[in-house]
Amino acid sequence: MSGRPLDVLEASLGERVTVRLKSGDEYVGDLAGYDQHMNLVLEDVTIPVEGEDEEEPPAEDTTIIRGDNVVSITP
């Protein structure tokens, strides 16, 4: 896998990713799309709750995250 950010996103399409935002919130979902500004479209999104190990059912079907708010994306 290349180290270029958009190449990593391309390779992660359809895969489960964890997105951390500036606010400290995390979203875990299937990467359905992105653009050159790193705006992200996630599907079947769950929001992990600290201290809980059980997986919650999806909180949202589709979530769009503005790239300006993204701190990290972990494939």
C-alpha cells in the first residue's frame, strides 16, 4: 500500500475504517466514498463508547464527514 493519503483511501473503499475527529469523537464504518478534500461517506456507522466492549448495532445508515474535521483515518 502506498503512503499517499488518497491512495490509502482508495485501497480502503468498502472496508471498515475508524475516523477520529477534532472533537475527539470516533466513527467506525464502511468507507463508501471520499473526495480530494477528504470528505468521507461512511455506511453502517457505529460510535464506540469508551469502556464498553460489546458492539452496538449501527447508529446511522449513512454518515458524511467533512474533511476539515478529520484528524485520522485508520483502515
